[in-house]
Amino acid sequence: MASAEDGRAPPGAVFNLPDHELITKFLRPKVAGLPIDGQHNIHDFDAYSLSPDQLVEEREEALGTDNHDGKRGHWYFFTAVRHHQAKNGRGRRQRAVGEGYTWHSEHREEPVIDKETGRCVGYKLELSYQFRESPRARPTRLGWCMTEYRLNDDAAGLVLCRVCVSRHKTETTYDSVIKAMEDCNMRKAMVDCNKSKAMPDCKKRKAGDDPHPDAPRLQTQRRQEKNQQPTEQLQEIERRWLYSDDHAMPAVADGAAAAATAG
């Protein structure tokens, strides 16, 4: 029989704690380096390093969170906080997952209140997983949701993330969000292919490909034809001038005749 002493959860155990207990019983002890109950399948992994389908594919969900409604359960992750680089110090949070995909916040952070003491023990933020074909395109929600919990002290450097399929719509299931991810990946591949076809000659220059600064400018066919026209015109004028009657030059048969004429 399973018990808390052997590290296994009892049959029928459900990991369904209120928000403030997720912070006080798990996140805060984890940050402080204290032991926590490890039988609830909270993973030490960067939840922002992979797409959600890859993130949950080979990891167990929390105990008793699967209601057998096609959405599967909840996955929990202790995740190190990442920030963008900024000139004036630490930048905003980094939540992008590859090109075009990101976890986008749906609302502002909400305080998490301990119901017993009435004190704020931390904050939570609701996010959705989205895809954009371009920076100006409208985002497409892919059916994944995340709740990020942090302590009052943002310098802790660690958050607790809960990932699941959206519970807002009954028709949104685990299989449907996996299909939506596949469709977006195919659309992205087509966009990238079209970009490469539109710019076939746009390749990175090698170090030896740059011309010398004093080298003559490369001549296109149109520029070459344009530059040849004045030369041909001058040659025609010179030819007419040389063979006109007013400027006829005497013909010399050979060197001896030329010498006699000179004498």
C-alpha cells in the first residue's frame, strides 16, 4: 500500500491545491533550497525552451489532474527566469519559443492572497501560446494555457509554471491543439519557402567577395551600351573629317617616292 513514507502518493490522490498553497508549499521552499514533496510530478525544466506539445510529450502530468475529457491533465515546471538583454540593465521577460511562437500574457499580474492570513504571498500571470506569421500579423491562439507563479521578490529567479490545454471551450482537446500546432508549422514552412524563392540571390558574401575600394565600378549591359555611343560617334566624325575634300591627305606610294618629293 502506498504511503507518504515510501515517497508514493496514495491511490486516488489529486494534486489540486489553491494558488496560495502552490507558492507557500512548493515555490517558496524550492527557492529557499528546502525539501519539498516530490510525489506530485513537478518537473525541474525550462517551460519556455520548447513548444508545449514537445514539453509535455514525455513528461508525466500532475496526479489526478486528468478528468478524462480529452484535455488531459496539468503539467507543473520549476522554471528559471530569463530576460532580454538591455543596455541599461535587465530587460523585459523572455517568453519566445522559436521564431513566430510565444507565450503572451492575457492580463496583468494578479496578487495571490493567502486566505488564512489575508497576506499577499506572490503573484500569478495567465498566458496563452500564440503564433504570428509576421510581426504585424494577427496572432493565432493554439489552445495552450499557462499560469506562472512568482514570489513577491522578483529577484528570486525561479517561477512555477502550470501548463494545460485550454479549459474555456469543450471542443478544445489535446488532439485538436496538437493538430493546430502541426497546421501552424506547415504554414510557417510555406512562408519560409516563399521567402527563399523571392530572394534566390540573397546570399551572404564571403570575405574575399568584396571588391577593392579603388576598383572600377562594375558595368551593366545598359551602362556599357550607353558608354559606347559617344565613342562610336567620335569615330564617325573623325572618319568624315579625314576623308573630306578640304582635308585630303596625299597618298605616298613608298619610302623612295617620299624622299624624292622631300628633295
